[in-house]
Amino acid sequence: MRAKVLIVGGGVMGASIAWHLAMRLDPHEEPVMLLEKSRLGAGSTGKSGAILRQQYSDRPLAAMARDSLRVYSNFERLTGRFIGFQRMGVLTLAGPRQPEQQELVVRNSFMQRELGIKVDLLRGRDIERVAPGIAVEDGTLAAYEPEGGGADPVRTVEAFAALARERGATVRQGIEVLSIQTRAGSVVGVETNVGPIQCETLVLAAGPWSRRLLEPLGVRVPLRVVRPEQSFFATPDHSRGAALEDPALDPRLRLRPRELPAALHPVLLDLEHNAYSRCVTLEGRTRVGRLDYHEDEEIENPDLARETVSSEFCAWSREQLEARLPVYGGAEEAGTLAGLYTITPDAQALIGPWKHIEGLFLVTGFSGHGFKLAPSVGEGVAEMVTGHPVSAFDAPFFDPHRFENRSAGECRAFGL
């Protein structure tokens, strides 16, 4: 087998890159191939909270989140494919005893407005207006993004991959890349569990499995993998809306509900309690996790990561949710999961060519906040690979060589 461009990793980044590359390259002369060792979205993406926020401190990230949100919000109308997008709003809360966080939220909001992002600074009853029943102390400050929300991560990956196929790309699941092959300092292909595949360009978007493939090449980048835990609780007075399949619908609208149930409240990014919560309305449950990952277990082998979640975390997540939204008092437990984050010292991804190996591009290390940026990443990497100026993001910001001349200290902070 042979490809002009081979993408390793069938998560949201790999699928988005495949889609955007397939729109630019001739499928016969310049074939694009996406490889996934298991199934699409089986790694970090499938366990993502898929929260679509634009609340960032870094201008390049806020701009990417803005542009990507436009793609997600118009996706079904433009492609006919259902990704579970729901505009429920995003509320970022800083408590009265967090003056530095409040200053950060204010500063971020002014910058975001300059970028054309809709964001309102709220206090007191104005917070209660957008999140009825929320418990906030006097002096709490919130940034509210009315256009933010969330999507279904697996449906999104499958939709991106399907669009890539329609444009002539090949998507192969169940093919594991065992090693990257080089000759005279250039990529020439990969060895897989089904044999060799030749390529001229390789885009590595393998998330937690990236380091395993890079180290035999002598590529040393400061990537670490941690295992964040999440709990789910039944959303009060919320009817389950999943699996409303209508055979009369366009088959592209897989499991398209006739109407998404309304979210009980906006997505909450609670800086005071170090917790986030999101109503997953298709499932009738609410997801709770930590914002930062300083307490998350570090993982050496992602294939051996435990799926179980501690009882201590379940108790902590219930406590944080009920403290902010008392309506969840006594809510039924509705599942748990353990995800995987691939983190870098500055909590930003490595995106770009590896200058020491011709044809190798890194797209990894999104540190738990990559899903919301995927459309912009896909477009920008496609520009990069095809030799065009990168307009979709600030390429130097993500330079994979940026740690070579500076200390790679530890960072486990929420990417705000």
C-alpha cells in the first residue's frame, strides 16, 4: 500500500486533518490515508467532554476556538451530518476570594471581544439569570459565552472521516502502526500489523501513543500522559433523548434525534471549585471532571491504563456539583470513565514539521483542550503539508521545537 500523505491516529485531529487534506489533494495522484489502530475515536477523543468554549488567555487559541465553533455550529446545516452540537452556553466562574482569577477572566473577555467573540461579564443575579438555581456568593464573577456549548465526540470524528472518504481519502481501522520508517533523514513509510505502507509525508496525530513511535527515531519531545477521571450523574427532570432513529431521515443523519432535549444549565467551568460540568442531553446525564490535572495519575503505557474511577473522585465530583447546583442533591450516579491527556510543559500542542526528519509532522500534546480546536488544526495542518502559508492558526505558537532551548518544567494547569 502507498499514500502521498499518511495520517496516524483516528481521533478528532487525525480525522479533521484527513478531511481538510482530502479537499486539497487529488485522490488519484496524491492519495491521503488515515490509519487507526482500533476504531475511530477510541482514544482520547472518545472520552472527551467535547466542550466548545472560547475562554482563553492566549489570543491565538481564542481565535482558533472562535473559528472552530463556527464550523461545529454550522456543520449539520452544511454537511447533513449530525454531530450532536448543542449551543447551551459556557459559564466560567471565579469566586470572590480569587482576585487573580477574576482579573484573568476580565482580561480574557476584553481580548475575546476584540476577536468578535460574544462574551458577557456577569455578577450576582445576572449569573442566576443564565443558570437558574446556581449557588454563587456575593462577589462571584462570571464570563458567559452564549454561543458556546458542546458536541458528541465520536459522532464528530465519524463525520469528519466520512467527509474525508467522500473526497477520496482512505480510512483504515484496525491497522496499528508499529514503527515509522526513514531513509537518509526522510520518512518513507510505516511498518504495521498488516505489513508496510509507503508514504512521502507522515502526520503523527496519535495522542498518548505518539511518544512510543517517536523515540525510536531519536525524537525527544516533552510529552507525558495522564489519566483524568470523570463522573456522571443523572440530570434532574431530564428525559433521555438518544437513539431516536427515523428510517425516513437521510442515512447520513445517524441517530438524529427529532429534537435535542434542552440543557438544564450552561457548561460550567468553575475555577473556584476546580471543576467543570456539562449536561450531555443525548444521554440524560451530566458529566463532572477536574479542570486541572495536578492530581491525575501519570501513565507510562496507555494500553494498560486503568478504566476504573476511584470512589474518592466520585465523592469529590458529587460534592462540587451539588455545591454549585443544589438541584443535583441526591442525583443518581450515571457512570464513570477515565480518559487520557497527552500533556506538554506549557499545556499547548506540538504542531508542525520536525526539522530533523523530512516529511514528518507532529500534531500531538493538546493537554486536554484540543477537541474545540480541531477544525482549525485540520485546516492549518493541511495548509502546512501542502506548502501553503498557514492562515488557520499561529504556527510559531505551536512550534514542536520550542522546548529545545528552554527548560521543560512541569505544568498541570487548566488551559485557560
